Amino acid sequence: MLKRFSVIFIVIVLALSVVGAAFASVPDQSADATTVTPGGPDLSATRAWTKAEMLAAKPYPMIARQTSALPTVDALAGPDGAAGSLAGGKPGAAKAKPLDASLDFFAQSTPDMLGYSYPPPFTRQDLRNITTPYSTWPFITIGKLFFTQNNGSYVCSASSIASSSASHAIITAGHCINDGKGHWSTNMVFVPAYNNGNAPYGQWTIIYATERAFTAWVSGANLARDVAGAKVDNNDGVTLAQTVGWLGFAWNQSRNNAWWQIGYPQASPFTGAWMIACQAFYAYDSPFGTSPKPMGVGCDQTGGTSGGPWVLKIGSGNYVNGVQSHRRTGYNKELFSPYIDGTVKTKLWSLLVAP
């Protein structure tokens, strides 16, 4: 009897060891719910970037990863709570005319619940051809983000966010704030509505100590959390939000949607001089990143567009609902964005726009 009990005990111990090993092999995703800021000395920009410096900045390379895995389609995946949204805000009186909402040709459209195969359909526009992006709200909330990272001068795209005209920040891709290996960007300035070397609404210093990115990105380059941001300093007592307004924010929305993907692609065949937009429906999910899987659309923008917003319901709510993040190596007509869930709202957006 004792011998049989010993055998059973050994079997149970071995089984528990196997189960424990299986659980130990599952990556700890608790870091997905936390964000971090840099420490050390203040490395904010101490002066404006010259026009020559801006023109010489290299487009931050578009992240592309090799895989044989095929994208999946799950239009219902991702929410970690109730859906929500907060509308954007206009700048001060007479500073910009609002966009005609009729330009949003998605308004009466219904996306295909089945998604698309590669290459997904999209429309691309130099925004000068359809509107006046450098004097029209909400386009003036979108601009170029210049910074130094690992001793190189780079440019990404970003957009203005806020909860009021007194609280202002920018949102962009995680890799524009931190290289995914723990190295933070320094000497950062935001130039809203950048226009062929000109800064019609000035340059805005990013406050280094407020740069904020997800631990899952900073420590592991997890593309599911490739979204970040920072607070912006005032210019002569005036805020960025007072000057150009801000985009709204939407979280836990259906993937079965359509967006304008807006940024400043600079790698060939683009030049980075002008604001470019793709318009596309949800196509499929990225094979990279943990839960929630990044969502994908058709778009052929190149390096420099990283961090540009995916705008949902442009001309009405003008909600940021994603940022330009990555694609698969060799698939140059797709772009993925992290899915914006409630965690992004509470652990990133709410902290950035807090007074």
C-alpha cells in the first residue's frame, strides 16, 4: 500500500512540475499595463531646430519584421472594457477653419467583416489636393516630430492631444520615443502642420522627463504596445492646444472600422515635405505582438510616417484610434497600429493630458 502511494505521489509531483513549467514558459504580460518615463538629467531641447537641421533629419526607419506567419482576422478582438471616446478641441477663435465633414467618405460606408487579403485596398492622397491641411483644423494638430536617438537625428510623425486647452501633449509611436531597448529620444521638438521646411505654428519643445512609453515596448519591443507620448512645453505662455487644438481619443472600438492614416512619409518615393493621408478599412491583424494584436490596413507610406495618427470619424469626432507602427518585411502596401484599448487610455493618454 505504501509503495503504491509513493508511486502515485511521484506521478503527481511530476505532473505538477510539467504544469508549472508550462505556465513558466508563458510570457508575463503584466508589463503591458504599465508605462514608464526616463530618469537622469533633463535632455529636453535647449533651442529650436534650424531649417537645415530639420531638412537633414533622417526618416526613422519603418519597422518591418520577417515572418512566414499569415495575418489573422478577428474584428471583435481587443476590448478590455466598454468602448469610449472624447472629441477633439478646436484652437482659439479665427486661428483655423474647421474641416468640412463631408470629406469623410467613410461616413456612409460599411466595412467588410471578412477583412481583406494582401494587398488591402486603400486610397492615398497628398492632402494639398483635397483640402488646405496647413490652415485647416484638425489637420493642423498633426506634424513632424524631430529628435535625437542613439546619436542620430531623426524625424517621425505625431499629433496633438489634450483634455482642455490648458493641458497638452503629443501622441506618437513607441519607437519614436524609445528604441525598444531602453534608449530614450532626446532633443525633441514637435512642428505641427510642418510645410516643406516651414513651421507655420512654431516649434514646441517636448519635456524629456514626461516622455512616456509602455514597459512592454521599452523592455521588449512588443509591437502590441508601440504607442507613446509626452507633454509639451508652452511657447511664451501659450499652449499647443490653444494654438492648433487637439485630436479626440477613442478606445475599445471595433476593429471593423475605417480610418485616415496621416503622417509625413519621407523615405523614397516620398520627400517628407508634405502631409500625406491613406484612407482604408480594417483588413487583418498583425502576426507580431502579444494581446491585443495590432490591427492592419492598406497603406504604402514609408519611414517618417511612424507615429502619425489613425483618425476615426474625421471632421466630426476626429478621434485618434491608432498610430502608424510597423509592417511585414516585403509587404510595403500594409501598415499596422497597436489596438487602442482601455489600458492605453488609462495608462498613457490620461497621464499625458493630466494638468
